[in-house]
Amino acid sequence: MASFVSLPRILLIDDSPVDLRLMVEFLRGRGFVVLIAQDGEQGLARAHDLSPDLILLDVRMPGADGFTICRRLKQDEVTRHVPVIFLTGADEVSERLAGFEAGAVDYIVKPFFEEEVVARIRVHLQRGRAPLAVAPASDVVPPEAVSREKDWVQQACSLLDERLSDPPSVFDLARIVGTNERRLSELFREQVGNTVFGYVREQRLLLAARLLVQTSVPVQDMAEQVGYSTSSNFITAFRARFGCSPRRYRTANATGRAA
């Protein structure tokens, strides 16, 4: 019989008593040790003190939301390597992108299926336990390896540029170009200066800016064209990037003066 210590330890951070009770019941029934936190601050403390193997984190919570908590987890040397899966009642592309940029490895949309939750947990636990490749004794990277890695990033960027409205997952993207998810994410930070999903967001907004100047496509249609499920999400992201609404950006560039 497995000991308590050897069982996978899952930290569940959620402010909903109903969701907590449901998740605890079926996760414990599947052989997981479930640790509970009812708000973000308590979750940060428990993650730091109890060293869980994986964290299930609700997005919508009073006080600090899930995105903020995830970023703080990734800034802590003790918890930064713990995989975080977001739990959310919304299935917005922009929200998923924000979650991945904050450091999450996956998303589970409520209402969820128990089998899906367990399957996703096991996949990420297994990835976390996979041994890392041993670095060569020399710090010098062979030129052919550098060239190959640059090709991976260039191919990935080209694929993302072609599919901005419906980009592949990082896992699928890595498989297509011939590497693994972790290495591709590292290469994007090193060579592009951004995460994969941060790159997608930036390219979407740059494309939108060009379309605003060069075409008369309505803002609502443009939102869908560049990959946003709603015009409100698109407008919010555009304003954060350019400091004004899409309509003001279009007007300013059409008249040649700042809005």
C-alpha cells in the first residue's frame, strides 16, 4: 500500500466551498493527497510551506485573482517549478493566453469532467518527473546546435504568424518543429524575449494596428479576424498595448495627429 508521503500532493486553491468539496471528494477517491486553500494568499503560504506536486488554481477569486497568484508562485524559488493548472468558468481565448503568460501549464474549464481533470493532472505530474537532460561538461554549445535551435524558433514563429486566429498549443508547436515544449519555451524567452503566447498576442495586436490603418474593416469583425472571441477583449488588449482604443488609433493615423 502506498504511503501518504509517496502519494501525489495536489494543492487546490478555490474560494467556492461547493467546488472545493466536489474536487476534494473525487481527487481523494483517485489516490491524490488534497491540500486546500480558500483564497490566494492562503494558497501562496501553503504552496511555500507544503511543497505540493501540482496546483489547481481558480481564476476568479476575491482579492488577488488567479493570474496574480500564479505570477507570484513563479517568482518564488520554492514554488516556481510546481505546475499550475487554472480552473475557470470562462472559455475565452484571451483569458487562456493570460493564464499561460502568467506561467500556467494548462486550463480546465468548469463545469469539468472528472476523467479529464485526472488525466490532465497525471500528464503534468509525469512531465514534472521526467529527468532533465544532463548538460555537457563544456559550456560551449556546438554551432550546429545553435543553428538548429534558431531554425526551430523561426519555424515556430512562421507557423504562429499563419495561424494567429487559432494558434496550436505549445506542445503541438514544439512537436511540429522537432523539439519539446520546455525547450521551445526557453528558446522563445532567449531569442524572442517573450513567451510563445506573449508572441502571439503581440503579433495579433500589430496585425490589428496595420488593418486599422490600411483597411476599413469594422472593429468587431477585426477582433475575430485576429483571434479574439469578443470585441471587448480585443479593445481592452489593444488599449493596454497602444494606449488608446482601436477607433482612436484609426482616426489618429488617418489624420496624422495623436488622439
